[in-house]
Amino acid sequence: MRNADRRGVRNSGRRPMVVAFENIGLTYEDGAEVLRSVNFSLKDGEFRFLTGPSGAGKTSLLKLIYLALKPTKGRLTLFGEDVTDAPRETLPALRRRIGVVFQEFRLLNHLTAFENVSLPMRIAGVNQAHYREDVSELLNWVGLGDRMHAPPQTLSGGEKQRVALARALVSKPDLILADEPTGNVDPEMGEKIMKLFVELNRLGAAVVIATHDIHLVEALGKKSMRLDNGRLVDGVMRGGASSWRAQA
Amino acid sequence: MSAKRRGGKSQDAGAGRARPVGGRGPEGPLPNAVRPDGPSPDDLAASTGGAAAGSRLGGVFVGGAPLLPDVGATGAPMTAVIAVMSALAALALAGFIAIAAAAERWTDDLEASMTVQVKGADKEEIDGRTLSALSVLEAADGVSGIQVRPPEEAAKLLTPWLGEGASAYLSVPALIDFKVDAAARADLGGLRARLVGASDGLILDDHGVWNDSLRTAARSGQALTFGIFVLVTAAACAIAAFAARAGLAANADVISLLHLVGATDAFIAGEVQKRFLFVSLRGSLIGLAAAAAAIAALTLIVGASGPPEFFLPSFATHPALLAPMLLVPAAISAATSVTARRTVLASLKQDL
């Protein structure tokens, strides 16, 4: 479902499932079991924090959603499609509907900031004439208008974070995933970035943010779920640590 | 059962933890670039006729900087290897062309010229028989350029093998060279019969033995040079396959990221093909230039040491024959880039 379809569905009141984990387990090749019987669902337009201590499995859970890993147990549904054993030729179309802000940015060092942000558009086959202005506008908006042609290795951590953010957003994804998006920026910048995610969510995108910054979670008052030792504990909560309450 | 990666060659890798910094943005109203009410990239690509990412050559023709860095096996070493392979292929092709041209000239000359040997016990007998032979040849249709080479001249031809003065103890025949047209050549039996009827000791030599030998030698030479050309091109393809695999390994993180932002295998293979096309064209043009320089030097050396008209093929007299060598960069580039593309596609398919 692309943007126009999603708005139509939202206006009609139906909220299709964007992500559904059914009894999902994940064991790495070295035998480490990182996720155990995880069940949760995310509807179109929902906002969800994913919290938990380091090593709890937050990044692995996100990797399952952005189709970098296959679950070793259970059933994974994305945008209404069962993708548990989806053939690889069906994955690119699904991945293009997901914008990911990776924890370590994953920028391509041989490309400029502009080219990194343009990457999803190039991959989608869009002519540069049709996205040049949008990418420039986006980079200006994240405060990197003057670093547009700089290679990532000359950017600071915060600047890289913003390039990664712009890259995740440029294709107007239906689902935005962010892994510790405020981990490398100061609190003021972190707050701005979080407000951006809230705004994007308000405009229709489903958002999942993995973070261990409980203060940000509390400040925004959005739903959150907590992973501990590979298991979702206490279901889905609203608000911060002080107001954890199980939801049906 | 353990977790399997999807679509990428490696797990997440990054530049390491960066230091926390402050800075500007994102500030102000959400830019149009990310507002969901605009067209999606897929819509834009479809409406503007952009190269579909999933299309066979989508990765080749979408503009911008190369998405795969020029490192590892697709850099300068690959250019050098392709240059050497192209030079060898161009030289082999040049040899093929030169032998073909020379063989055609040799056989044309041999087919058009004939010789009558005039044997006799002494000079007087040889002279008499020579006159008889000349009367038959002059009366024959399609015969021209009759030249009598006296026994002394024939003796000179034997000097390298028999030494000076061989004619003193050998009865060296006189030779009559002449040219025949196609009609006369078709009636060789009649001409031979008239010569035999005119006098004893007249032997018509149509150079058939030489001609057949030359044809066989030329065909062998052509097969050899063409075989070398094919082998060198195949070797270049094999090297391209190895290099493509090495390039995939060297760029595993890049390829993993491309997959994760929605690239198809065809798009990535297209990017690799684009890199190999560029590197192969660059290398093969260098190789072609080197081969052309080598041929020019060879032509000069042969020209300086004497006329090459008969035994050695001459490019100087047929520069147009070098034109097919321009196909070498095209052939090597096409073969290596297509091989690289296929190698990458096969390799990516094995990678869940």
C-alpha cells in the first residue's frame, strides 16, 4: 500500500496491519537465541517505541521488520503479506516501503551526502531531475545545506545521523524504523528528531523507534513495548517507565 | 534452526560510534520532500519513464556516481589485466587477418602463374625444345607474360643449395614462366597435351603442390590465431568472473545496504556490469593502442630489413585490414561485463 492508498484507508476508518509478529523466535547461526515467542502488531499510522536494555534484542527485532533477517520460528506479516518465507524477488518492493535509520548510519563513504540521501530514489529508478530539488530541500531542512557535497567521513556524528535520517525519509515510506536515532546527538537535537517522527506519524506513516532513552519515551507519551532478554514484557504500554500498564 | 540473513552479504556494519554533537535542524515545517501527500518514488519512476529498478538494465542507465566504489578487483589491477588481454587478443586477430590476406595474395599469385620446365641433354637440345614450347604457349588462348629463363638463371636458383658451378655437372633445365587466366587454367589438360605433343622434355608445372601446401599452412595459421583470440577472450571472461566475485566480497556492506533500501538483484548486477563495462573499455582501449604500436613497430622493422612482399604479410599495404581490430574493445568489454553481471546474479541468488 503506497501513500495515497494509505490515506484512503485511514480516511475510511479501516486500519490495516503494517507489522504482525506471531510467536516469532530468532536464533543466530552461533546458537544465540535473541528473540523468544514475540507477539505484537502495529497498525497503519501507529507509533511505537521499542525499549529495553542493551542486548535485549531491539536491533534484531528491527532487522526482522526491515527484512535483513528471517525469523527461525513463527509467522511474520508485513503490509498484510506473510513474509516469513517470502521469495527474495518479492523483498525489494516491501523494503522500499520501509525507511530505516540504522544505529550506525550505514552511509556509503564513496558517495556525497546528497548522493546518500538520493539512494532510495536512484534505486527506485527515478530520474535525478525529479528528485534533485526534493533532496536539496530535505538536506537544507536537516541543516546540511552547506554540506550537501561532503563525503560522510568528513561529517560529524550528528551530521551523519541527519543524513541517515534524510535518506530514510526521502522515499516517503509507509513504515519508518529508527534504531537509537538520538544516540549520537545532544538532547536538543534528539528532541527535534523525535518531534519529526511524531509529525511524520501524524501525517500517516507508522513508526517504530528502538531506544533506551526512557526520558524521551515519557516526554512524548506514545505507546511503547519493552524487550528483555529476547521477550516482550508487559505487552504494550503507554507513557514512560513510571506508568507501565498492560494493555489488552 | 538458526537465523538467516535476507538479501545482504553482511550484518550491519558501520563507522563505529560517533561522538555526540549538537547542530542545526531539522527545523521548520516539514518539507514537501517528505510529506506523504506527494508521489512515491515508484509512482515517479513509472510516470516519468525512469529506468525501473527491477529492469534488466536499470542499474546501467540510471545516472549518478557509481554506487559500487572503485576498489578491490574492479580498480587499476583489473584495468591492467584487461589491457594485457586485449593487446594479446588484438595481436591474435591481427595475425588472423594478416595470414588471411597473405594467403589470398600467395594463392592468387600461384594460381595465375605457371612454369614449363624444358629438359634436354645439352644446350642445343634445350634451346630447340624451348622454341617448340614457346610456339605452343604463344598460340594458346589466355596465356600472357611469357618469359624464358635460360638454364643459367635456373642454375642461380640452385646456388643456395648446390653451390656455385652446379650447372657444370648438372643438366639444368630452362624455365618458361607465364600467366594464365581462369579459362586457360580450367583447360590445363589440353595445354599439357599440346606441350607434350610438341616436343619431348617439356613438363608443365601448375604449382599445385605449393598451392595446396600454402592453403593448408594458411588455414592452420588462421585457426591457430583465431583460437588464441577466443582463448584470450575466454580468459578475460574468467578473470572478470573472479573479479566480480571478489568485488562482491569487497563491497559486501555496500551491497547489503543497497538490498536493504530496496535494490533488486538485477539493479545490483547492473551496477557491477556498469563498473566492468567502464573498466573493460578503459583497459581494452589501452591494450588496443599497445597492440597497434607493436604492429606499427613490426611493420617498420620488417620494412627496414627488406621487402616483405612475398614471405611476410604486410599491414602497411593494407591499413584497412586493421579496422576489424577495433572490434576487440567491444568484444572484450561486452564479454567481461556480461560475464560479471551473470556471476553477480548467480552469486546473489545463493545469498538468502
